[in-house]
Amino acid sequence: EPEVTQTPSHQVTQMGQEVILRCVPISNHLYFYWYRQILGQKVEFLVSFYNNEISEKSEIFDDQFSVERPDGSNFTLKIRSTKLEDSAMYFCASSEARIRDRDSYEQYFGPGTRLTVT
Amino acid sequence: LAKTTQPISMDSYEGQEVNITCSHNNIATNDYITWYQQFPSQGPRFIIQGYKTKVTNEVASLFIPADRKSSTLSLPRVSLSDTAVYYCLVLKAAGNKLTFGGGTRVLVKP
């Protein structure tokens, strides 16, 4: 079964440093997403991406965050200057279609990258 | 925003049926209801989606009454490996994101 992969599985960084989290979505999917989950809290939407541009972003996704699809397979999330409160599990997801396109809509999530900011 | 409300936690035993009810009182006409499962330290995984009445797949059943203000996820004959957090979500056709609530933590005991 195809799956979303993410690297690294765990990243430790110092406050103020830049980090890039990497994801390889499922190959025929067109819509890509990043979510985060702070330990013990709910999964929060960050951003959705389609056709090489951001289609929607949340209030969390401020100027320190950016996303990119540098080639035909990777999808990255960059945090420019990390803060302690950025420590969380970051999940990448992809979907074949939009919610409105079909009766059964599914986002496929990767295993996550645990980001620890010290 | 279609807010969902579901129990914080539920305990069950192996072999039993688990039913988790979610309320979504302000669901809109074009919204769908979907359920995801999340194991510790893993990403959420799709379980089932429905619009009305009953939907069944190899994993679960979803019951949605006529007024669609609630839905019930039914997990038949649970095993220890079904211990997870189960999220009820309302899919807004106008957007593409998933909005997660707190979910229901299901603990299956031997």
C-alpha cells in the first residue's frame, strides 16, 4: 500500500535555528498538507498546498513558516527561527482529491517528525 | 464552524463492540462526517466517512440519523490493538483541511 514518508523521524535543534522537515507524499496525490500536534494536545492544521501554491493556512502558519515542493516528489516545511513552543510532532499528509470532488475523501498521514527545540 | 463533541475516553474489553457517539449540532447541508484513528506517536488514519444513514466497511460502521446532528462509530469485536484515539470530524466542502477535536481515547482491556 502506498504511504507518506517523513524524514527525519526526530529532530533536535536549538532555539533560533532553522529546520527543514521533509515529506514524500503519495506519488499520484495532488494536495499536500502539514499539521502539528503538541504533546498531549489535538492535531492542528497548518497549511494546505496545491498546484505549487498555498491554498489555505491557519493562524499558526505565520511568517516563520514556509512550504515548498522543490521537485516532483518532496514537500518540505521550513521553520526559519525556531522557538521553544514549536516543539511538537509535525505530520505531513496528502490526498488525491479535494473534499468537494468525491463522496469519499481521505487524507493519508505520514508517521511524523518529532521536533524538539531546546 | 461545525464543532464536534465526543466522550473524552471509553474503556472496553476484547471482543466487545465499542460505540462512540459524536454530536455535531450545526452541521451544514453539504458537510460530510468522517472518523480517523490515531495510535500513539503515529499520524491519524482514516476509518470511515458518511453523509447519512449507515455506512459499513471492513473496519467499522457509521450510523447517522436523519437529522445528521450526531453520528455513531461502531467498532465490532475490538482487540487490544484497537486501543487508540478516535476522532470525529465534519468535512466542510468549501475547504480542504481536517479540523480535529480532542477525540475519544479508547482503551481495550484483556
